[in-house]
Amino acid sequence: MSRPPIVVRTLPALRGALTGLRARNATTALVPTMGALHDGHLTLVRLAKRRADRVVVSIFVNPAQFAPHEDFASYPRTWKADLAKLAAENVDLVWNPDVKAMYPDGFATSIVTEGPAVVGLEDRFRPHFFGGVTTVVGKLFTQCRPDVALFGAKDFQQLRVVTRMARDLDLGVKVIGAPTVRERDGLAMSSRNVYLSPEQRRAAPMLYRALKETAKRIGAGGRIEPAVAAGAKQVSEAGFALDYFEARHAETLAPIASTKAGPIRILVAARIGSTRLIDNIAV
Ligand code: AMP
């Protein structure tokens, strides 16, 4: 039997609801999302349930992480369907502030991150992005004060940045990464996949295929540089405009020249038509 979660849209309502949830020292997990929920998000919710007594999901399309030319206005918003999915998962609380509640008039403070936020991957192509993400996630953590928070490995650099931030700022939240959930053909689930035309959708799984083949070559002892070049070529030939296709140190995200230098993650970002997709894989 599913029961609808409590939905709150103001900070006083959030505080009241959290006090109720935390009765008898219950622990809480937070799953931050921008809505348009798919099985990737719901997997985070299911993992959250295993890590804490109560689960809070935030749904907030964060304007601060979109550049003016990006898709903030057209980002898919599917509130009713989202709520039904969260009810089916028995989520306890949905935090759904509006922009004014999150960024009141005169808002003038933000979180600046370095380390994994400035390694020349997403930050190179979306210079505004991590400032927007860390500021809103920092706010979500202080608003909800969860014991744990779940983030998907699909946004691998973001996972590293948020993990670092929680540690650096003593936010008292344990950040837990969850594996990427994929469609049957390998395409990483994303709210932005709805933008793809049927033809683009058919081409899109090439991102994962190229990642897998590159990881296999490097894992089998192949040199990193030619393996990455071959992967990049595969993606370009499938009709993508490549932002990056790179092998990096899986922890620091620094460039890495050999498997002996540490665990490797291969990361890709590429545009097909006006849709930008990202994905990554461990070697
Ligand atoms: P978003 O709503 O796109 O901001 O994503 C909210 C959270 O869901 C982030 O932690 C994402 O990394 C995670 N997420 C998005 N897509 C997937 C996926 N396919 N598999 C696992 N986690 C995902």
C-alpha cells in the first residue's frame, strides 16, 4: 500500500515536518533531485531507505546551476507523476521550495569549491555549474540536516565535489554514491533523455558502448591515450559533438597516465542536436 508523502514548500513547514520525522531519534536520508523522476532517482530513494529510518526527497529545479543559454525554462517538470512515484516508494517527506524560498530577495552568498570542481571536465564547459550545485546542496543539507544523502555516480564529478564539500565544511552529512541506472540498451537514465528525437535516441547508447570498450582496452593493459582517442572517435562518428572523453584518476579526477597511478574513471560529455549527455564508467 502506498501512502502519499508529506509535501512542504516553506522553511517553517519543513522544520515542523522534520521534527515529526525525527521523533524517537529516527535517522533521515536526503535524496536531492530536480524532479522529472526516473528509475535512477528511485534507485537512490530505495538505497536511502536502507540507510536511514526516514526518507526526504527534495524536488527543486535550481536556477543557479543553469547558464542563461541552458534549459532552465524548458527543463521537464512532471510534478504529479513524480509525487505518485514517491508515494509508491513510501517516501516520508517531499521538500519542494519555490525559487523565492530558496533564494530570498537580496540573496548574496555562495559556496565556492576547488579541488574536484576545477579539473577541466564539467567545469570547463559549464563554468557556472558547480557554484550553483554546491550552494543549493549546502543549503539543502543545512535545511534538512540529514544523516546521509544519496547522489548518483552518473554525475560523477558532482558526486566527488559534493562529497568533498560535506567533508570540508563539516556539514555532518555522510554522502553516499549510487551506481548509474541505465536503460536496457545502456543509455544512462536522465531527465534530459526526453529531449532526444527517435533518431538521436537510437544513437545515444554509443556513449556507453564507447566507454565500455575504452575501459576494456585500458583494463587489458592497453595504453590510455590511444584507447581514449578511439573512444572519442566512436562517439563523434555516432553523430555527437564531443565536449570531452577522458580518463581521470577516479578519486581526484586529475589526469592520469597509467593504470599504475591509481583507479581510473572514464568520463564523457557530448551533445547530440541541442541535448547534452554525460556518462562515465570505472576501468
Ligand atoms: P537530477 O534530478 O538530474 O539533478 O539528479 C538527482 C540525483 O539523481 C543526482 O544525484 C543524480 O546523480 C542522480 N541520478 C540521475 N540520473 C541517474 C541515473 N541514471 N542513475 C543513478 N543516479 C542518477
